[in-house]
Amino acid sequence: MSVPKLSDERGEEILAVFDTAFGELLAADPAAFRVKFRKMAASAFAFYRGTACLFYHDLDAENAARGGGKILSGPFLDERTSRVWIHGDLHAENFGTYMDSTGRLIFNVNDFDEAYVGPFTWDLKRFAASMALIGYAKALSDEQITDLVEVYAGAYRERIHALATGAKSDEVPPFTLDTAEGPLLDALRDARALTRFGLLDSMTEIRDFERRFAAGGGSVELDAATRYKVLAAFDGYLETLPESSLARPDSYRVKDVVGRRGIGIGSAGLPSYNILLEGNSDALENDVVIYIKQAQTPAVSRHITDPAIRDYFQHEGHRTVISQRALQAHADPWLGWTELDGSGQLVAEVSPYAVDLDWGDIDDPEEIAAVVADLGRATAAMHAAADDTSGESLVPFSTERAIDAAIAADEDGFSDLLVSFAHEYGARARADHQTFVDLFRNGRIPGL
């Protein structure tokens, strides 16, 4: 990375990137962005989480400074490794638990809102910089941070090589209650202790012998016209589900619909709705809550110019779902897409079994290193899943073999690349966070 610019110049650059990424949504719902930006102001890591747009802008600028004719140029990148399915926002807190379509609790990467097709190294760089920020916040030395990034790079490389050379699935198993250790196992056990009834009890109530959404808690009652549009969108969503998800037609009987507000950092200003469904039996404790959320334009897509990638997707909802199904083995059976008011929508279950990895109590350097190694393996498994075996034609080759060959050409350089980037971009993100706080607190962000 180049040397960070002076604060005033960098501040204007940040404002310009924000205007491109958030401008329309911010103008439509400034209150949501005030909440988003207050959360981002809390720490350098929170700022980093909310600014994938700035991260990819900087990668673009870095490439231009190198004299690269294409944004896709760079170490370890060729025609194949520069166009694999990537997560798009792979930071250290985007990992957690989910229940897959076979009923098994899995710990893996989550939150695929930013997923797209691009260079595999972009995911790794984004994760490495996030570890530099977490390490700094935990007062780890630069040498300790270097060690952590090297652990991540080594675990990723080892797992990719195993997958590329035909390792059997039982030799590279997913992280489950039987195979996970440490904080990953803790998260899975926490998820197992959760129940569908507990989720329903927090969001709904029984009225006239039927379950309905409860008032308050961020729910918004809909007028008749909006409710009709949401239900029409729901009908369109059903057509996008795989046949295996449609085993019991009564499962899709709608009981109630509400609007939602107060969603997370990455979705500020995006309309969202919850729908209460019958579930797989008449029993009230088996009801299911799904959400419909307007899908966003992924930050990485602004720097990928290949029309074959852009034109592959009907809209952003379709892009999010197809990407998640490619990257995540046995994805949520409720995962689908639809359209509402001309915009692509993501539809998925509000899962009772979702627990994010909590870094708050992971402080011992050895324990951190063990977790980081597992996350490196999880990243490799994700990249390997999304290729010619995923059922999609956009990436028609074995990604693990392509990545393995690229890394094999410069084993030492692979780890060095991520270590150097982690330190340099971590420092830049910390400086950017302070610049952002000053812009925000002094009323310099237009529209707020």
C-alpha cells in the first residue's frame, strides 16, 4: 500500500467514496445512517466493518499506482484466480453458526451480502487487515500480529492444497459439534442450546389461538397496499426455492407480515420485512420467520468490469442467493430471492441457531492463533466449494486447483503479501477511523 494521505485530503476521498456507496440510501433514510455511523465511530474495527466500499476503492488505487492496466492484476492472480466466487466482506467477525439443509449445525463463514466474483486474494487481504485491527485492539505487538497472519495464510494454504490434491471429505471435515474445538465449539454449543420456541417467543404472541407478530421490538405495522405488495413478492420467492424445500405446501401458509427497522451496520436504509409462516406442522412451536430485505450493490462489483459477471445476475437479490449457494455447502433451505418495487430482494430464515464468533473473551495469543488457523481452513473450504461443482456456470473450473497452483509458484511470497498488507492497511484503517470520526462529529458528512 502507498503511504496514507494527509487527513484533509483523505477526508475528502472518504466522503467521495461514501457518496458513491451510500448516497441514495442515506438521502432516503438519514436517521438509519446516523445510527450506522455512530456504531462505526465506536472503534477502528467497527469502522472497517462498515466500509468495504473504501477498502475496494483503495485496492483499485493501489493497482493503479502499480501501473496495473486492470484492477484484476496483482500477485497470485491470473485469468482463473482473479475470477472466483469470493465472500466480499471477509473480516474476522463474519464467521458463526448456522443449521444446514441436512439439520446439522455448522460453524463457517456467514453474511454473504457482499459476495461476488473476483480475485481470491481480496478476501484474504480483507481478513488479514481485520486481524491487524483486532490484534491492535488487544494490545498485541506487531510481531504477534505478523505471527497470526502467517498462521492464517499457512492454514489456508494447507487446506487449499489438501482439497486440490483430492483429499477425501472426511480428511477435511466441516466444523461441527464433533470436529470443532475451542471458541468455535463454544459457539456451536451455544447455538445448540437455542430453540425455535425461544426465537418465536421473542418476536410473536398467541392471539385468538393463532401465532402473530408482537407489537414493538422494531416491528412496523403495514398498510394494506404495502402488505399486498409484500405478499405478492413472497409468491415470487416461492418459485426460486429448490424442489427439496417444497415438501410440505402448508409450510408456506402466511400467518402475519410486518415491516422491520433497526437492522445492522451493513444494511442501513434498506427496506426489510418479516413474514411468519406455518412451518412443517400444525404445532405453533414449529412456525418459521423469514425476512425479505432489499439486497445491496456489493462494494467489490464497482471495481469488476467484466460484463459476463455483471450480466449473469438478474438483480442483487439473485446475486446474493446464487453466490451464497455457491460458497456455502448445504445452504439455508429457505434461501431465495424475489422482487419488490422493482428492486431485488434477499429472502432467508431468521434462524434460531445463529451465533456469531465472539472475540471479546479470546485474548490469549495461543488461543487466538488456534482460532485464526481454523478460520483460514474455513476460508479455503468456502473458496473451494464455489466452482465447477457448485451447479453454476460462472466459475467453470476447479478453484482449489487454480489457487493451489498460483500459491505453489511462490510459497513464501504468499504469506509475505498478507503480512505486509495487514500491517499497512491496519494502520491506514486506524487513521481513517479518526478522520471519519472528525468528519462525522463536525457535521461534514452531507445529508446528516
